[in-house]
Amino acid sequence: GFLEDGILVQDVSRTRRRYLRSWAFPWDVLAVLPTELLCLLPGVPRVPGVPAARANRCLRLPRLLEAFDRRETRTGWPNVFRMAKLMLYLLLGIHWHGCLYFALSAHLGLGSDPWVCPGSARPLRRYLHSFYFSTLVLAMVGDTPAPQREEEFLFLTAGFLLAVLGFATITGSISTVIVNLGTATSAFYPEAGPVRRYLRAWGVGGRLQGRVERWHHHLRAQRKLPAEREVLRRLPRGLRAEVAASVHLAALRRVGLFRSWERGVLRQLVLRLRPQVFGPGEFVCRRGDVGREMYFIREGRLAVVAEDGVTQLAVLGEGLYFGEISLINIKGNTAGNRRTANILSIGYSDLFCLGKEDLAEVLAEFPSARAAMEAKGRELLLRMGQLDTGAEAAALAAEAEAEQRLQGLEVALEGLQTQAARLLAQLEASALRMALRVQRLEGRRQQ
């Protein structure tokens, strides 16, 4: 196929027409011509002439490099592919250098001195010796027989210079791969070094520093990505919603509140959620704190603990949510916008965090979700004794009274609108009659 306006076209006929009109077609034809058949002509040396007759195969080199570049951008293991490509270049370079060494040895005479290739009757032994010799030269080992002739000196010197260039290229390529690995890792996971140096500068270490390092290690081992928003921020909003939904939609479906919601709604909600990971023994929220967000449990277990921080009152598992009581306005809630419980992470817990403003937008769009949250929150407050039923009844009565007054005002407003419309119609009719009367009077005066 080929790309047209960034879209892959795989139609065979269009691909054929485009290829036949491209610059690559004549070069590919020249590259596959059987030019080695020229060696069958009388007067052409058979074996030595075959490599030179097949030199047209090198015209495929640009296509090979293009294929390498495309594969490197599409593979899921680009660094492994780069290393394999580097090894291929290395072996190919040694092979070609060994071929040149054998050609020079054949020109000078096989086995004529210790430096040239020995005159063995087995072609495999000659090739292995040439490959071994080229490996020693290009690896700059230097454990080779001393050259005896000018051609041998020149060939060995050129080989050493080529080895220096190749060694520098290989070193640069490997260092680039290592740097890319570090860059890819730092793009997804926070670096533990700055936090460690900060704690060391302030003289804080030991247990706290160990907890920080274990938290970073857990993120890398379990492939948790807390910097998800920074990674996806450059994508368009629609594409960002698609990517986030493909990653988190299955986890959102496990939350009981979202099971009946449509996929389109969850796609918009997933952009508002922020992943957070809490370590063992870490408090997600404490009783009395001001509530600014609620949490949905994606993985892990959390405990509702008493004031002593040890006694477990309940255990929350995957698919549950908490923290909504301090965000939504439940009538009769004596805690207001304060947290009503201590939530402690038992192990490593992976949570979704939803801010107060985002929650208000979601609940405004979906009243059924608000009703479900208010019912659950009222039940919890009643169980903890933090729901003032008298205040709730008074609030409900005041709300009902306000609703009645609002309905009365709406009825009165509708009546006023009806009277205003009637008066406006009478005014328009009077104005029309007045205009007709003025017109008749002007006609009489002209007569």
C-alpha cells in the first residue's frame, strides 16, 4: 500500500499504477536483472567474474533502508530492532571486508606469505579464515600476521581506519539506544532521584525514604502511569477520549455506579478522572479534612479505620467508591463538606480521583446518578449518627415550600404574560385603527 493524505491505500490496481510511475520501478528492474548470466559468455572468467556481475543488486540498498525505517517506526520493540540492525551491519561489514581480503590474497597468491589467506582446498576453510582475519582487524584486536608487501600495508591500514570509524558509530548507536530507554521511562514514570535527594538534603531518611523508593518501584513493576494527563495532553480531545476509554473503560465498568451508563457518557467522564496510587499504610483521607474529590477503587483494598488508625470498621474493595458525602449537598448532614471517615490503604491501591467541579458537572447531566449517590450518602450518615433528621425534615419542608412559592410565581408570571400579550394586541389594534382614521382624514383634506 501507500499513503494518500495520511491514509493507507491498499487497493492493488492503484498501488500498481503508482509503483509503475515512480522512480523506484526502473531501479528495481535494473537490480533484478540476471547480469550474472554474462559469465557464461566465452572469454569471461567464470568464478572471479560473478561478484562483479552481480553488483547491480546494490541498487536495492535505498529500498532496504526505507524498509528498515518503516519497520522501526511500526514495531513495538524499536530498541531491539535497532540492535539487530546494528548487528546485521556489523556482520555484513566483516563479510565484505573478508571478501576484499580474499580477493587481495588471490591477487597476491594464496599462501604466498603468512599474511595472505592460506591456499586450502576447502572453500569453507578459506571463508572462515578470511572472516576471522577481518574480525580481528575491524575489532582492532591487532593480533594479525605482520604485512610483507605494500598492498598488504595499505589494506591493513585502511582496515584499521575503517574500524575506528565503525567503533565510534557503534558506540554512538548503543549510547543513543540507552538514552532513548531512559527517556521513554522518564516520560511515563516519576523519577525517584529528586525526591531522594530532597529527603537527604533535609536530613530525612530511613523508613520514609524506603517508602518512597518502594512506591516508585511498584509503579514501574506494575506499569502504573500517574503522569497520564501529561502524556496525552497533546492529542485532540476526541482522540484523547478514545485512548483513555480504551485503557480505562473496562475498569470503569466494574464500578457499580457506572454499570448502567452509556459508553459515550463514560468516554466523556474518563477525561475527568485522574489515576492515583497509594501505598501500604497511607491515608487516602482523614476524618475532618475538607473534601475536594471523591475516589473510585480500580484495584486494591482500603480499610475504614477508627480514630486510633488501627481498628478496621469496614473494608472497601474493587468497584466501590467513597468520598462523595463531603462533595454533594445532603440535607441534614452535620459534617458539612468535611470527611466523615478515615480511609487507609491496606496494600498498594490504584484509584480514580474525580474533583468537586467535575463531579458537579457529571451530576448535573445525570440526575439518576445524583439520586443514587444521595441515597447511599444518607444511609451512611444515618448509620454514623451524623444525619440530623429534624434539620433534614425542615430542609425538605423549606424546599417544598420554596417549590410551591416558585410554582405560584410561575403561575402568576404566566398570568401577567397573558395580560401583557392581550394589552399588546389591543394596543396594536388601536394603532391600526388610528392609522386608518388618519389616512381617511388626509384623503378628505386633499379632496
